[in-house]
Amino acid sequence: MKILVPVKRVIDYNIKVCIKKDGSDVDLNNTKMSINPFDEIAIEEAMRLKEAGIATEVIAMSCGTLASTDVLRTALALGADRSILVELEHNPEPLAVAKLIKVVCDKEQATLIICGKQAIDDDSNQTGQMVAALLGWSQATFASEVKIDGDSALVTREVDGGLETLKVLLPAVITTDLRLNEPRYATLPNIMKAKRKPLDTFSAADLGVDVSPRLTLLKVLEPTKRTAGVMLENVDALIGKLKTEAKVI
Amino acid sequence: MTVLVIAEHDNKVLKSSTLNCLAAAGELNAEIHLLVAGHQVSSVIEAAKIVSNVAKVLVADAEQYVFHTAENIAELVTSIASTYSHILVSATTFGKNMLPRVAALLDMSQISEIVSVESEDTFIRPIYAGNALAMIQSSDAIKFITVRATAFDAVLDSGGNAEVEMLSATADTLLSEVIGREISAGDRPELTAAAVIVSGGRGLGSEKKYYQLLEPLADKLSAALGASRAAVDAGFAPNDYQVGQTGKIVAPDLYFAIGISGAIQHLAGMQSSKVIVAINKDEDAPIFQMADYGLVGDLFDIVPELVAKL
Ligand SMILES: Cc1cc2nc3c(=O)[nH]c(=O)nc-3n(C[C@H](O)[C@H](O)[C@H](O)COP(=O)(O)OP(=O)(O)OC[C@H]3O[C@@H](n4cnc5c(N)ncnc54)[C@H](O)[C@@H]3O)c2cc1C
């Protein structure tokens, strides 16, 4: 079984984004970028399936500018066998990404796609579900546990009320939640090895996919900022404030 | 122009987030239809048809809809989508799981978690964990939208008189099956709808202490319990308690952050709360940068004292 893992290059999760002065977009110049944390979890899960003898090959792919090569190298250093970059001028919308993943998946004949449930930049939480739709596959989103059982996968999902166990027929798309696993660190020898692993590049045209946007970003606004309030001396002062000033108790 | 809202329910009760979603739909100034898909949903239909701004309730009742699996619900919504200008659902795990599948089946994009309706085709949504807001215009024929419940005041759940139309069920896709559910049933208010939330972080130290300390406070205030990711990862609290970028988005009147440092990802989930109280032993904890009231000290002293004096 081949597993395809799409990964995205995003702002590092420790960094707070800045908005451009003219409000046209966020400013990512000189910002530390990393692999989307959920995608790292996806790679880890795929590697565990390979190490358990269930998967035969793990292929990482990314859709973005040439800079996305970094995150593919990260995926390779974490153990992926090879990687595919779909090189684009801009970050595409989730629907376009889903179409690109579908075409690559068809070419590669993967049986399982594991991807992050959301990217921490646009927080869309769409791509996995869209790929499943385009392929006509089953989907198991927000996974916190995955077991492969013959021609199905048993997936525990984090849902609003608690947990749900879903049995999905393979082939399937699984999207990862934070508690699925704790990703390993890339060791120095593996980082060196990753440099020699295959990285194939395609354009959207090579894959016959129209990636033109459907959405226009009109502007980016600052959210209303909260300011620090007051530090109180003791519990009595807090109760007083909550009762008489904030009037919330 | 007609707008479709997809109801969230458990086959018995209409979830309150649906009322917030209907409020967002109301801002489009069009006729609103509410889809109830499930199995043996008569009490949901009764609740749905009296919601103040619903013109028509569409009902699809079949066994394959009972657990709301994305594959089957998406088939159903796809089959009726073409007559609508907008299709909305709340940005809960139910909505997030299902709607992108429908949008992609119809070759359309989705706008996730809107917090404002600017016009028929323009919406505002948070990006980067809520550190920026994007104003987005869609050129798609049908706008697929998930709605952040806390950004819209619920419509009245009574006063309406909608007509009810039964739909024929779409075929079971047989792609997935729910085989187990562990749904926490407590008597506490639902986290996303609670007026007061008592949230605990890694500072609580253990599951035992999390409950020992926070339950009495929550009881006194009729509050819901919440947690940081670190507290959930460490097993102090169940996953559905997590507040944040990747957990629940809450906006209560009063939010207690107890032993929580205030990471960007946590703030993303609670920064719209009306009043925030932070209790932390580290006076430099980032949570104090946005708390209305801060108490520096050991939570193991402060929380019991607070409970005793309330
Ligand atoms: C992709 C991604 C998504 C994430 N999503 C979320 C999310 O949705 N929600 C979320 O919460 N986090 C999320 N996180 C994690 C986030 O970055 C932080 O790690 C997490 O919020 C920290 O939790 P905490 O504040 O409980 O723990 P810590 O940061 O360890 O803070 C514990 C605090 O307790 C205080 N403390 C300790 N002992 C005491 C005491 N006796 N008395 C008083 N105070 C005490 C300490 O001073 C400290 O400030 C996410 C991270 C990533 C990478």
C-alpha cells in the first residue's frame, strides 16, 4: 500500500504574523517558515504504518513555490521515500490543491492519503475532505487513532462531544488531529540522506489542473486588540471587580 | 435568492449553534430553508419549524443519515444544492467535516468560519489563529460557508411557522460506518454556549487536581469546564474540552484561565470572551497581556479561596 502525504510550508507556529501596512495581505518577508505541524503528524503516522509493514512506500507532496522544497526535505528527513513538488507561483486555494493531489494520487495509485486537518496559516480545514470528494473515497477527519484492518481503517475521531470511531473502506483520506502521535525528530544522518532522495517537480499545467483562484482577498484587517487589564492584590479584590465593575457574577 | 442552512442535531435536539448559523444566514436578506437530515427526527422537526426566520424545513429521514457521516450527508446536500445561492453550516466538527466535501463535489470553493457577512459575496474570516482577519470575495455560483457561532447572536427559537417538506433519501454510499461513540454527557453547559467557562492548563498538574480544584468553582458559577491543549495532551481533561485554534472557539461573558500560559493557539480560541481572568504564578505569562483581571500566585491557594468566598 502506498501512502501519499501532502505537506504545506507555513509560518512557524511560534511566530505571530504581521499585517502589511497597506492592509493588502499579511507580511511573511523574513518570517521563519516550517512544515505545517499537522502535516508533520501525518508523515509520522505514515512512517509508523510503513514500519509496521502495512505501507510499502510513503510519498510526500507539496503545492507551492520553489521554497516549498524545504518542507519536502523535512518530510524526506522524517522518512518519506520520495517527494513531489507541484511548483506554482502563489499558494493555491484548497480546491485547487485538492485537484492537484487527486491527479498525483491517480498517477501514483496510492491507497491512503494522510494529511493535516488544517494548515495553521489560513486555518481552512478543507483540503482532505475535498480530495476525498474528488476521488469518491471515504474520509475520516480529525483522527486521534488509526488502525488498518484488512480493507478498512478504524479511525478514532475527535468530535465536538468527545470521540467517535469510524470504520472507513479503503482507499480513504485521513486527516490528522494533534493527539494522533508525537512526531519524531529528524536525525542528522537522516537529514543528510534526505538530500539524496528523489524530488520530482511538475507544474499545474503538466498535471492538467486549472488552479485559478475563485476567491479574492480584498484586504486583511487587524482584529480588535485586547489590552492588558489590571493586576489585583488578592481574591477579595477579584470578587469585588467581577461583581461591581464587570458585573459578570 | 434562497439560502440553505444545514441543521446540526443528534436526531433529538436541534443544536444551539444552528441558531447562530441562521443568524448569519439572516444577514443575506433572503428566504431561508433549513435541512434536517437524520433518522427518526420528529422532535428536531418540531423545533426547526418554529425557529423565527426559517421559511421551509426540508427533512431527509433515513437510516444512513443517523450518524451524519460526511459521505452520505454530502450526497444528499449535493442533490438539492443547485437551487440555492448560499449553503451554510456551523463551523463545528459536524460542519467542518461535511461541507468541503459538498463544495468539491460541485467544483466550488468554501469560505471557512466566517465572523461577518459584508454583502452577498463578501465575508470576513479569521486567519493565522485569529491574528488577522481576511475580507474575502467569492466568485462561485453557490457560496459554501461555515459560520463561527460565537460571532453571531442566535435567532429566536420560537415564533416561526415554517412549512415542512420531505425529501427522498439518496442512496447509501456504504463508504463509512460509525462503530463507536464516547460522548461526554455531563450536566454542565455546553462549552461553546456557556456564559462562564473555567479553563485549566498544565499548571493543574494532574487529572485529579484538575477536577478537585476546578469542579467546585465551575459548580459555584454554573460554568462549563475547558482546558488548554497541554492539559488535554497530559490527560487531565478530555479532548472535547480543548479551547483554541484547533479546539473550540468560545466567547463567554467570563473566562477563567487557570494555570494557562497564554500561547497564541490558546488565545485564538478565547480572545473574544467578554471578561478574562488569569490566575498564574508567573507574572510574565503572556495571558496577563490580554486578561482584564490578573492574579499572580499559586493556583492551589487562590482557587480554593475563591470558591470559599464566592
Ligand atoms: C498546531 C498547534 C495547534 C495548537 N492548538 C492549540 C489549541 O487549540 N489550544 C491550546 O490551548 N493550545 C494549542 N496548542 C499548544 C500551545 O502552543 C501551548 O503549548 C499550550 O496552549 C500550552 O498550554 P498551557 O498554557 O496549559 O501550558 P504551559 O504553557 O506549560 O503553561 C502552564 C502555565 O501554568 C502556570 N503554572 C504552573 N504551576 C502553577 C501554579 N501552581 N499556580 C499558578 N500557575 C501555575 C505556569 O506559570 C504556566 O504559565 C497548539 C500548538 C500547535 C503547534
